[in-house]
Amino acid sequence: MDFDTLQAVVDDLAQRLQRSVAVDDTSIRLLASSRHFGEEDELRSHSILNREVADDVVTLIRAMGIADWVEPGWVEDADVGLTRRLCVPVRCHGLLLGYLWLIDWPQHPISGDDVTRAVSAAAHAGALLYRGRLTSERLRNRHESVLRELVSSDEAARAQAVEDLRAEQVFPEQPRPYQVLAVRTSTLADVTTGDPELQIAVQEAVGRTPSESAMAVAGPARAWILLAGSEPWSRHRIDTLGQQIRSRMPGTDLSGPHTTFGLGGVVTELEDLHVSYRQALMAARASDLVPTFAPLARWNELGPYQLLLRMNSSDIAAVASVPALMTLEAADPHGLLMETLECFLDHAGDVRASAAVMCVHRATFYQRLKRIEELSGCDLGSGSDRLMLHLGLKIRTLTAGYRKTRG
């Protein structure tokens, strides 16, 4: 996108009207702004400093229906510091590309001529943004094609993809951290259909990051994002990216589509990105199947699920019936002993830590363990029995998850 030309359009309109002008994209992120003329409010200043406004304000503005406007309209909400301002939709060929904003200043009210000039400038800006979108979409499609090859099962295709990315100087040749974040709308069984909202949400979230630090391949029900940088992305930064994507998706209740994520491990060479990619896919499946991992499962935190998720669902179901656990479950209608056993095994047999997690006295916990041994016929001091029970519990969790996703 030719930002210099867009800036010139904004500056020219500001000079003609003798008032500040701003143009945002469709996510209410600042693209260009003029110099100040004295009418700026706190919201405009925050937008200029941070290139975006707070999420709650964005939600409020969107709720006013501006995405459907084809003519200029007024926006105002004193409770959030949104001074009365003119919103001119920026469109080209009917496609919404952004918004042009003028603040209505009591000492310098917006006239009819001002609105006419703003509409003309918005049309010019729309043409620029439309051309920029076509260019960026061609580049994105090119990069998506290369990224798909980068994680393919064909070693020669992966090598060519690495060569292409480096030839285009997308990433440096020296080692650096790379990892993959997989995204899926978990209630959609058919990955060839779905809601374009996922593609839009992923592209908008990735668009907020520098192009060299995140690139996405987005489909209607599945997507993945390559995360890069001089250092691995922090936990907080990854969580924030996930929240931005989820916030753009419609519906969060169990009856509608919900979005889950899987994070692969860090690799230091592009040639090895396919490893992180496959880990991310398995982690995303864990996020779907195991409630404690949702909404974002990390490969390096999956524990035994790293092994179990390599098995297909039919193999998992075939070994889900562990006699000792079936006997224990039959005698434990409230699931208290099953919960106690899993907590004990998850904490490597540490009774003190397990009792603290379950908020019971250690003596009570020991009594439950004794009862578990009596009912199951297993010795919790035996490594073999512990392994069998622990894997059995995890397999049962996966089996329940598979049943749930199949309805």
C-alpha cells in the first residue's frame, strides 16, 4: 500500500478544512493522520500514539453499525471519551476498506462543504486502499503457497520453500526461533467448509504484528501461524494473539463454533518448521479433546498426550477399557476416587502436593489411596501399576473427547 500517497490525501484534506483528519482500517487501527488543529480529544491522541484504540471502544463503535454505512454519519459516546465526530466510510467497488474521521469542534463545526470534501477524499483513499489490498493479497497468496510447501511431507518441496523465502529476504539465513500456532474451529467437522470469519480473524490479528514476526495460512475452519523473531514469542504475547483471534469469532458458547489453538515447539531452522507444525496440530487436537488444555494447548506441556495423540481414535478406543479402572469407576459413583487417583499420578505420587491441590488432609488422602488399591487390585507403589493406571486415565479422557466431538 502506498502510505505516502494516503498520507498526502489526509494532509491535503486537513489543510483545506483546517481540522485534523484520520483514516482507520476496518479494525479501527490508524493508517494515517494529519497534524493537530486543536480539536483532538483523548481518544484521537491515544490512537495516534498507539496506532489503535482500546478493544472496548472498538466494540462500542462497531455496535453502532458503521460497517454497513454507505454514507457519512455521526458517532458519539461521552462515557468513553468519544467526542462527536463524522465517520465517512472508505469504500471502493462497494468493498469497505476503512473509515475517515473528522472531529466536530464546537468552535469550528463541520459544514456541509466539509462533508462533501471529506466524501471526495474518502473515495480517493478508497481507491488507494483497494489497490494496496490487491497487491497485499497477491503477496499473501504467494507466501501462503510457499508456507504450505514449507510444512509438506515432501523434503524437496520444503527445501525449495526455504530457498524461496530466503531469496525474497523474508527471513534471515542465520538460525532464529520459529514455531507454529495452529488454529481451528473445533465444532466444524468438514475443513473444506466453514465460516470465513476465521480467515478474517487470523489475518486481522496477524496484521497487527510486524510482517517478519508472523505469517499465516488461513482457511475457513483451520489455520496456522508461523511465529518468528530474534527471541521466542513470550507466553503473554502468544496468549494475546489467541485472544485477539477469539474476540473476532462469532459465538463462544458450546452450541456454536468455538476456537482452539495448539502451539508447537521452538525450532531454530526453517528446514525444521514442519516438526513444530505437526506438534502444533497435535496440540490443537489436545485442546479440542482435553478440557484442561483449552483453549490453547502447548506441545511441551502435553506430557503423556504427546505419545497418545500419535495414535488414531480407533486404536485409542480399543485400549480404553482398563479392567482395574472399570472396577474402580463402578464403585465410585461420584468420581472422587478417580479424581484422587489422577491427581496422585499427575503429581508423581507426591501425597503432600496432591492433598494440597484437592484441599484435603493428607490422612484423608492416604485413606482414599488405600481404598483405591483395594478396589482396583493395583499396588500404587508399583511403577508398572502406576504407568498402566496413568495411561489408562489419559486414554479415557481422549476417548471421551472423541465421543464428544462426534456428537
